Amino acid sequence: MNIQLDIETIGTDGRGVAKPTNESIVFVEGALPGETVLATIHHQKKNFREATAEQIVTQSPQRVAAPCQHYGVCGGCNLQHASIAAQHEFKKKWLLETLRRLGQWPQTEWNAAEKNLEFFAHDTTSYRQRIRVHCDGKNVGFRTRKSHAIVNINDCIVAHSEIRKNWKQLREQILIEHKKTRAEEFEITVSTNDIVIVPVLGRNRTDRNSNNENSLASASIKIQHPFVNNFLIHRQSFVQPHKAAMDCYAKKIKTLIDNFIVQKIQTAQKANTHCEAIRAWDLYAGSGPFSMISSLAASEQNIPATATAVEGLGPATLALQKNTVPWNVRCITSDVGTFCTQNATDQPNIVVLDPPRSGATPEVMEKIAFACAKTNALIIYVACDPASLARDSRTLFEHGFSLSSLSLYDMFPQTTHYETVAAFCRRSS
């Protein structure tokens, strides 16, 4: 049975939200703000209902025809029915709402976020340099929406142009590899000179965790980096999906650190003293895309610097060591929380952290704040989940830090995902 609904707003999961008078709220898949739709209710919960739009009665000017032939069936993208301009506005609104409601940011900090939020976007199609596909021996593609069935795709509009151009051959290679390994998932990565297919055989696979030089040499991928020629990653290590992401984030972090160091120099000059050496931490360092930036920025100002990069997985640390050789970065394989506790007397004045989607946790943020308690520190948080940023940053506010920069990067166009780079400095007394 269809019901008519007026869509008032859009949730962070991409579903339209209807609020009928004296009735429970309805989350409507496929609907946009300002639309009137006929929808089918398919789940009734205690405080809300879930529905799918079956017919658009009044259409939003933000609605566009989905550019992908598999849209609506494939479970990957979920915003292709909205214009790119609308997607940008949604994401800015979602970030600010998340900081206010979930993060419960102090009003002054939220006001600063709203006023100074910077927004960046790049290619909206053919952008993913890594995709993960599924294979059952017959079909190669992505899971269907809310199902384990596989959509056998002919094209993926967000996949890198090299993947799209060579999809037929890649598909055949995956089918052959599936027969040999019985793997059901495969990662396809575009490197600087090749397309690499890796079967995903589980988190405990030996070559994923092997801390061995030969393992790295035989299983490495070279990708583009703004400050490192032939930047190296283990082929099963994390890589930013958007081909422009690493360049954007590294350059933004460089600018933030450049400005911080210049301020320190100016402060020292006013006091007629020398600028102290830079002490930098890069936490959750991975293969080290940001680990050399503090040393690089300090060297350009003729300021001495010591940098330490911390990563939990052995293969990533091996790549990290190779990628940072010119900058003499101390590379450590360790749990981040343990490292912060054991090295708090380092008193870093620059901390860069790029935690997983689950975030750093308030406990780790407490340890970072404690380590920086006696320094005029810059803390740069690279977030792939705004909820984690909202929660973790609250700890910094409690320890005397304030937001100094906030940038939203739409590096997952056609989906509800986005990433954020936030910088925090101590409040002026």
C-alpha cells in the first residue's frame, strides 16, 4: 500500500525524511527534500518507519537522471539521483549537524566551524583508484542493495578510467583467480604503471601481516604522492580511494604546518629568541603519506625537527620506512595508545593523526592532549568518519584546544561519504 509523503529534509544515510503530523517519522529511500512522493512502507519500528519511493509526484529541481546503468540495484552509490551541487550542500549540512548534535561542540567552536568551513571537490566519475569487487564464479561486481547477491556489472562510473577501459580483461582475470583461490572478494588498484588485482582472503592472511622485507618487495604498489617519487604501499595496505585525495590532504597538511611554523618563528623573533626545534608525531601513519611533512616544512624554514611515525601493522611500517628515508623519520610499529603513554615526555608540538573509521577514541585523545599539555601544539585530525571526529575532538576542547581550520573533501561523489581535515591549536589565554 502506497502513502503520499512530503519530504522535508535528507538524512546522513541519503534517505529523504518525512514527518507526517501526529505520525512517526518516515525515512524514504530514493526521495529528495522538497519532493512529494508515493512510497511503500516496508519496515515499521517503534519510533520510525522505513519506506521506498515508488513514484515522484512533485519533483525537486535537485533531482537528476542517474548516470549509471546499475544504479538502484547495485549497493555502492546512493546519491546518483541528486545533482552534484545538491550532494555538496547535503554534505556540508551533515558535517555541521554531526558536530553539533553528536559531538555536542561548544557553541563558539560550532560557530567557527560554520563560518570557516572550506569545501573541496574533484572528479565526480572515474575517480576511484581502488575498488573492491565480489565474485561467485559466474558474476563479478558489487553486492545488491541490502542483499548478498552480486550485481554482474558491465561498468562502474566511479572506478578509475583505467579500470573501466580494461574491465573485460580484469573480469576474466578475476574469474580465473577465483577458481584457483576460491576468494570471493578482490581489490583492484591502479598503480603508477599497472593495474593490480589482489584476492582478499581474510584479515589473518600471512602476507598481510608479515613484517618481512622480502614480503614488501614482492607485494608492493607504487602510487602518486606530491612529496615522494614512487610512493610505496604494501598491496594489501590501505590506499585513499580517490586518485586526488592523497595529493589534496598532504598539501593541506603542509600548508597548516607551514603556517604554524611561521607563527612560531615570528613569536620567537618578537621575544628576541631562537625558534625551538619541531617535535612531530604522525599517528596511524600507514605507509607514511603525511609522516615527512613536518620535517619537510621545518627544513624549508631552516628549523631543526624530529619526527616519529607510528603504525600498527608490520608491512605498512616497512613501506613507511622506505617512503621517509630522506627525512630521517623514526618509524615505530606500535599501538597508538601505548605509544602515546610511553612517549608523553616527548612533548610534541605537531601531531597528525589519521585514524580508522572508528576513530582514535576519547582515551587516545586524552593521551595526546596530555603529551601536548606543555607545548603550544598543532593537532591535525584527518577523519573518514565525521562522527568519530565529532566525538574525539570534544576531548581536545576539554583540554584547552580550539578549532583553527576545518576542511571538507568530497572524495566519494555519488555516495554519502566524505572526509574531513580539522586542525586544533591551544586557545589564547
